[in-house]
Amino acid sequence: MSLIVQKFGGTSVADAEKIKAAARKAIRAQQEGHQVVMVVSAMGKQTDALVTLAAEISDNPPAREMDMLLSTGEQVSVAVMAMAIHELGSEAVSLTGGQIGIKTDSSHTKARIQSIDTERMKRHLDAGKIIIAAGFQGIDDDLNITTLGRGGSDTTAVALAAVLQADACEIYTDVDGVYTTDPRILPDARKMDRVSHDEMLELASLGAGVMHSRSIEFGKKFDVPIHVRNSASFSDEPGTVIGSLPEAMDRAVSGAALTKNEARISIVGVPDRPGSMQLIIANLADVQVAVDMMVQNVGAEGLAEISFTVLESDLETALKAVERSAAELGADSVTHDANVSKVSIVGLGMATQSGVADRMFRALAADEINIQAITTSQIKISALVSREQGLEALRAVHGEFELEKAPSQRTDFGEAPARVPQSNAVDIVSRLQKMEELTIEKVELDDSQARVTIAHVPDKPGIAAAVFEAVAAEEIMVDMIVQGTGHDGQANLSFTVPRDAVAAAVKTTGDVAQRLGCGPVTHDPRIAILSVFGIGIRTHTGVGVRMFNALSQAGINVEMINTSEMRVNVVVDADKGKTGLAALEEAFADVIG
Ligand code: ASP
Ligand code: MG
């Protein structure tokens, strides 16, 4: 018999009418022949109200008691939902996280699921009952109630779908699905029929607030397709399916995002030696500041430049930590800009296509938008721009890739990649005991690449566009791109290309650099790229710390860095590739899946 998990978020159970409507949906699914597990959130803004109440009583309430309090919101919902179902003539049973047997660790208010017992649920399902499961909560070994972090009901739903091997996991919410960009910011945005887990993870980290990131990690890990749809839609309109495949395999870009409130911090004149990045990151981790864009670039005269962005609200705390690190390292200076935004494009097809970065940069240049920093990953390109121009930048890139149109209507600009990305189907049973642990899939060494660096890139629009257009015209595939903010607004721009293309790339780049008034072009014909990739890299902070620690202890200098939700890449000296690989394998041995 098929089994379906239906999750209803706070807005979808905000009042009695909505609860009844949700109950009808579940009953309808049951009448269609499915076993049904409902996962419900607290009604409306109930969790916020409870948080406010706690704050009125204590500045620093014990985390255990916070969980005791917050979990009551979902307990109300499951009880009334079960009543609604009974009222409509079907049978239902409400269950708390503890009653289901959702075992978590003991980190109150941000607990992670360790295992789920399916026995009790199966018994009720086989007896013909609809299960109403409280979202967001679990229980630790000591029977304390725990919660999974705000928005955690999504994670409950996907986790239940995974352990029950459900045929579908439907997330009912107040939006129609996942859009190519936030429709509240850009009315042109288009609802996607499908988006891949990887793309959704990137989009979620860029602020697409549709789903709890951890729930998508789960979906990816256990290969659960997640169907996001609007609970208010009477006609049961299809929403967006987050699954293993993107919407269109032959289109490089699926979505775009603007992360508005970022702040940039740069450290210039950092001695280019092992351990610099490690120290900076570790000091930031100490004060619990999450680093977003992380850019380290090869510097001139043995001095590197390191830039990164943090949330604007973290700027002050971050600056203190960074100044401490800079002093310890003997760096030249620390600069910052509190008024920047990040515009990004995301797409699984990008990994196999050339000519995406230059199109993005050209679209920005055409609107006179200056790019202050660049990072790329396999499926994402991000550019830092002034906040004033943020919206314009988003509009420019969204329009450039014609994201407002259905994929089949967009201008073709590439071949369909030959290989379909591998889905992450893993042996579910073997993973159930450690459901939410960080999974590092592998550590990899790529020694096929060379590096090209342009020094002193003037801080004005159009330079990156010209460089990558010229390189794309030579049909050279560019892998990593890194541009930071250097001395006096003169940054270095580095990228990697296949070794056999480096001579051509250097020549082309040299011509462009000269024409545009940049500094000299240097290159390294042999570099090594070390990558750590897996699931949960962002939500499990500390991957970066561990990685940089391992490299620094092995005496390996990091020349360039870029990061994504699935992967952290660093460029090191070619001769250090093998040692670095071994160091990383050892550092992550306990979590390699
Ligand atoms: N009620 C919880 C919250 O508001 C969990 C959820 O809605 O997913 O964060
Ligand atoms: Mg909620």
C-alpha cells in the first residue's frame, strides 16, 4: 500500500477552518487508497508567541524549559487535528515526537534526530488510522523533550517520509512552490515545476525561505522527493517537486537570489603561509559568527588577501574577532563595508557548461554594476555588489537567463550535459541510527588544473565580463573563480583552467588585462584542488575549521578557497596535493559515509 506524508505549516493550520481543510485533504488522500501520516506545526504564530512569553519572564531561559514550552504549540495542533478528522468520520491518532520515538541528541532548541521508531506508526497505519505527528519535536535518551530548531517541522516530515519509505512527502504551505527568485522582490519570478535537492540547498542558503535547510539535506540523503504546494489552493494545483533532477537538464541556470544584508570584511597583506585562514575562521567560530562568502586569493609578494562576508547584524562581533586575528598574523590592515548585497545564480547544469559566468558578469556590467568580489562553486556563482544596486543586479541576472520564461522557451545556450547527476540514494537502513549526522561523501584531489591570476584589477564595472568572455571565446572551461577586494580597491582576480589550456588562457587574459589597465597576469601551470564534499556542510559548522586545521597542521598553504552547500574547495600547490588529500582523509575519517 502506498504511504504519503503530508505536512501542514503554521499558516496552514492557523484557525479552525484551516484545520478542517487540512483534515479533509488527509481524508481525501486516505480515500484514494494511501496510508496517511500528517505532520503539523504549531498554529499560526503560536511558536513566536511562546518565545515572546518566555522572554517576558527570563532573559536567559534554560534551553530544556524552552523546549518544554515550545513543544506545546505542536501538541495543541495534533490534538485538534485528530479531533477534526474524527468529526469528519475518519479515524486518527495524534502522537508527540516522544510517542513516535523520534530520538534526538540532547542539544536543546537545536536537536538533531538520531533515530525514529517506525513500529508504533505502522501498527496504527495498518489499523486504518491517519497518524497526526507533532512536528519539530523529539525526545532524548533521558526522555527530555527536545526541539529541532525553528522551522523544524519540515525536517520531521522529510525524516518520517524517509524512515517509512513514503511514496510522497507533501509540504503544504502558504506559497505556491519554489520560485526562480523571491517573487516578493521580483514579480517576474516564475514558479518552477521541479528543482533538484542540490539547487534547493543552495537557494535555501541564499535566503529562499521555503523550506528548512536540514529537511532538504534529509531529502537528498535519503532520496525523498519533496512536493511543496499551497494549502489554500482549492484545485490542488501542483507546486514544486524538490527531487534529484533539475527542471531542465539543458539549461545552466535554474534560479537566482539576492542576499541583501551582507557586510564585507577584508584582510589585506596576510602573510601567505599555512594556518592563516585557519586562525581567522577559528576565531570567528569562537564568537559564533557564520562566514558566508569566503574568498582567499593569491596575493602579490607573498601576501594574500582574504575577504568574506557575514550578516550585517554580525559585523561588529566579527570585526573584533578579525582584528584580533589580523594582529596575530601581522597582516597589513582590515577593511570593511557594511553596505553590500550578494547576487547569485544557481543551476545544476552549470557544472558542465562554459559561458555562464561571463554572461552573468556581462549582464551586471551592462547595467554599470560593479562587482566587488566573486566566488563560484560547481553549481553557483555569487557576486558581491553595493546594496544600492542589489535589486538591479538581481533583475539583470534573472532577465539575462530568462528565468521568467518556462525552460523550453529560453534561448538555448548550451548542450545538454551528457551525464545525469547521480542521485544520492544511500542504503537507508544502515544510516538510520545516525540520521542527521554530517555525511562527508568523499575527499577529492583534482590535479588537472592550472591557475591564472590578474593583479590589480581596477574597481569598476565590466572587467570580469571582458575577461571571461574572452576566455569563453577560446572555449576554455573555467572551474573556480575568485575575486576579492584588495589594496586601495585593486583586487586580484584568479581562476582555474585545465592545464593544457593554460597557455592560451594566459595569452588571452594578458591581452584583455592590458587593454583594461589591469596589472600583470601571472600563472601557475600546476595546482591541486582539494575538495571535501557531502551533505550538511553548512548546517554542521566546523567543516571549514576542521579542513583548514588539517591543512595547516600538514604545513600546506591554501592559495584560493571557494565554498558551496555541498562542497569546500581549496587550491594548494600541486606538489602538496597528495599530502593534503591524506591529511583531509584522516581529518574526516570518522564521518566519511
Ligand atoms: N512551530 C515551529 C516554528 O514555528 C516549527 C515549525 O513551524 O516548523 O518554528
Ligand atoms: Mg513555522
